[in-house]
Amino acid sequence: MGREREGLGGFIHEHRARAQISLRKLGELAGVSNVYLSQIEANLRKPSAEILQKIAKALEKIGRAHV
């Protein structure tokens, strides 16, 4: 469990962890399932550009709320 995540999945995980939100909450905000997000963070799935945009917008929204 303590291994460092890499690539796109690691990037998303790092930003979600910094915002201190769960996979479930990010999924709700992005409109995707928490299971799918978990697979993306583990680099098991490669999301489409549309899904990436949804995740980015959700993370941006969270970031503005934590400022």
C-alpha cells in the first residue's frame, strides 16, 4: 500500500489527497464512479479526454473551495 503512484493516476491521487476528499466525493463531483476513479488512480484504466476534463473541473472546484 505504501508504494508511490506514478503517471496520470498518481497525479490525480495526489491532488485528491491534498484536498482531503474521498474517491466517492470526487466521483460525485466529476460524475464518474468511485470504482472507475480508483482504477484510474491505479493506472489500470486510461480515461477519455471527456472524463479527464470532468475530473479536472471537479479538482479545480475543490481547490477553490479550500483556498
